[in-house]
Amino acid sequence: SPAPVNVAVTGAAGQICYSLLFRISQGDLFGPDQPVRLQLLEIPQALGALDGVVMELMDCAFPLLADVQTGDDPEKVFDGANLALLVGARPRTKGMERGDLLEANGAIFTAQGAALNKVAADDIRVVITGNPANTNALIAQQNAPDIPADRFSALTRLDHNRAKSLLSKQTGAPVTDIKRMTIWGNHSATQYPDLSHTTVAGKPALDLVDHSWVEEEYIPRVAKRGAEILAARGTSSAASAAGATVDHARDLFRGTPEGDWTSMAVVSDGSYGVPEGLVSSFPVTTSNGDWSIVEDLDVSAFSRSRIDASVAELESERTAVKELRLI
Ligand code: NAX
């Protein structure tokens, strides 16, 4: 069998990783013939709990799991990584202002970007799930000057999958019939799930649903799905976030299907009026670890105003982290 792929994962003792690590070890990311080595990063206080997770990984006797290492030093844990999944982040706690949140996460993602820059493999790909995902990705990317900017992407796949599933429910069509879904902007309440180019069994989605439903129910429900789950479950979405992280990374390497695309937050080249350098969600096609933005889509006036609002939020986050000298 081929040499193992080195997958570094942060936040490894957290709830998303309690699903994610098992999915990766099962072969859901790189397929049934590719062994993986897990390099798991946690903060010192969580290393004990992480030992328990590693015991469970061992107890699954996964044929594809070649090795597991753990630690709290990113310069050691990221050594030789081919793929880094940055899941661990500092959640917003009571009384914390947005600036405090950006600063706490800035400390994490400046250090992790610099460590990746120093010790990751030459073919490194970096996927950021930890929130605020887009701006954390920007911070990591800006602190890794020797890694090409297009190696970084942040997750909007959970939003994309939620958007597909809610449209499937509304139209009665299976999710496999839904193509060309797009999430634009920030992974936040300002995100814009755009049905303008989406097809359902080959028919334009917008011919099948009312505009008022899209504007008043669908868009807010996709954007607030995380809060809906938190209210029902008492904790934030975890298995679905792990699933979306697997979908994102798998498609990055194995490619999007012909005639379809996915959504990823990537460093803007100025496409669709999104200022260069911002990490914003776009429709993308992928193959062999690389992505490209789907170009020349029509943008309606309604879409324009939604995209602009989310991009304005990303610009204000970028200004804030610049002022904090994190980038
Ligand atoms: P948990 O709080 O269960 O786990 C996070 C783990 O990260 C903890 O074990 C913590 O010790 C660890 N950690 C903190 N700082 C670290 C550091 N510097 N290095 C390594 N590990 C560190 O959170 P979980 O539910 O697993 O969520 C993880 C992140 O994903 C959060 O930021 C969350 O907001 C974000 N999410 C992102 C989503 C997306 O679609 N982009 C959706 C789900 C989720 O909300």
C-alpha cells in the first residue's frame, strides 16, 4: 500500500474531532486504499482527554490508521503534515466582545500559521473550520509567507450542505438531484446561500420555489441553522460539521463532479467584486488539491446586495485584525 498521508488536526479532543478523527481513520477522506497518520494538536489541559480519544481510535483497529501522535507544540505536531485541519479555536464566552474573540483566536492562528510555514510538507493544504473561520484562515495564511495563499481554505461546506438539504425538503427532490448550490461571503449570519444558478433535476431551482420563501424563510433558516441545532441539542453541531470538513477536504483532493461545483472560502483574486486577499466563500471547482473560482456567473441586483453585505463584514474583520497587528 502507498505511504501514509500525514494529517494534522487541531482541537483534537473537542466535539467535532470526536467524529472527524474516526471518519478520517475509516478512509472517508482519502479513500479505502490510502493509509493515514494522524498528528493531533491540543492545549496542555486537554491532552489527558485526548489520550482517551486515541485509546478509542486504537480500539477501532482501523486498517488504514498507520500511526497517531499527539502534542501541544504546533512546531512538533505539524512536522511533515500534508494536510492540516484547523478545527480548534477559542469559543466566544460570556461577556467577550468581538475584539476579544478576534484577539484570542489571533494568538492561536498566528502561531499555527507560522508553525506550518516552518515545518509542514511542501505540498501542505490547510483547511480552517474553527470560528471565525474566514478570518482565522486569513490570519494563518498571512503568517505563513512561504506557503502559497491558495493552499488555504475555510469551511462553508456545512452551510452549503444545509442549503442543499433544506431545498431538498422544500422541493421533495433528493439531494443528489441538486447541483450548483453556492454560498457567498462569510461563515456567519451574513452568509448568502444563492439559488440563482442552482438546478433541481436539471430545472432552475428558482422556477420551483417562491422568491418570498427564499428571502423570508430559506436564507435566514440556512444562516441560523447552527443556532437551531444549538437550541435543540444543547451543544453546537458536531457530527455535521465533521462531515462537512470531510466533504470539503475530500473534494479538494478528489475533485468536484463534472457539471457541478461546491462552496469554499478562499483567498479572493478580486472575482465578483470581492476585494483581493479577503477569505470569502465562492462557488469553486476542485481537482488534485487545487481550487478555482467558477467565473462569469450572472449576479442579480438582489444577489449583489447580499454578497456586498457579507463582504463588508469580512472587510471589517480584516481591519480589526490589522489593528490588532495579527496580520
Ligand atoms: P470544542 O470546544 O468541543 O473543541 C475545541 C477544541 O479545541 C477543545 O478541545 C480545545 O481544547 C481545542 N483548542 C483550543 N485552542 C487550541 C489550540 N491553540 N490548539 C489546539 N487545540 C486547541 O469545539 P467544537 O464543537 O469541536 O468546535 C470547534 C470549532 O469549530 C469552534 O470554533 C466552532 O465554532 C467551529 N465550528 C465551525 C463550523 C463551520 O462550519 N466552519 C461549524 C461547527 C462549529 O461551530
